Amino acid sequence: MKNDETQKLLEKARNVDIALVGIGAPIGSSNLVETGYFEKEQIKEMQNLGVAGDICSRFFDEEGQVCDLEINKRTIGINLDDLKNINEVIGVAGGEEKVSSIVGALKGGFLDVLITDAKTAKLVLEKNKRGV
């Protein structure tokens, strides 16, 4: 983080007009877990905090609250507050396993636009109606 080039790159990322981001699945079905990126202790911590998904490797719960995780201290990239300051953030996600992640991203105000499929959109709207 002290490297000048890294700081310049992150500053550029914070100042884009449009960001296109993926929305990661809940920790139980995350590709990061399947690839062995996290240790068992980290997975347990995420489960205990109710991690619903991630954007830019920044984890949040289904209410859109950023989860206070040790891994955040080691992640290089913009944080979710920085993301909120970008004029237009377009999130892309689909599939039943990502409904909780999408709901959390929307409740957190991390997205301005969501690109998804019709089935997932219907499930997100149903979940939101139930207040779950």
C-alpha cells in the first residue's frame, strides 16, 4: 500500500465514472472457498459474521453491512465506501445461490444498476417482499 504505483492505481479506481463489478456468492458456495483461498478458521469467522457475499473482495452481510474481517487488512483494492462514491456502479450476478448476495448488495447501496436473469430477479423481489 505504500508503493507509489499501487496508490496511483487505487486513486484512479476511486475516480472512475462507471464501475462494473461482480457479486460473489455467500461463503458456503463461494468460488474463493472452493479454490482453497481461505483457511478453515477464516471460513468459520465469515460464517459466524453472516457473510452473504462480496464485491471487490469486500465482504458484507444480507443487510448490506460491511463485515469486519481480518482479511480486509490484507486486501488491496477499493473498499465499499469508495465504491458508493462512484457515479454508476453496475453489478452483475445470477443464480439462486446469489440471491442473498444480491439482496445484501442492494440494501448496502453498493449498486446503481443490477444485471441478472429473470429467475434471479424474481427471487430477489420475493425475498425483499418477505423482508427476509
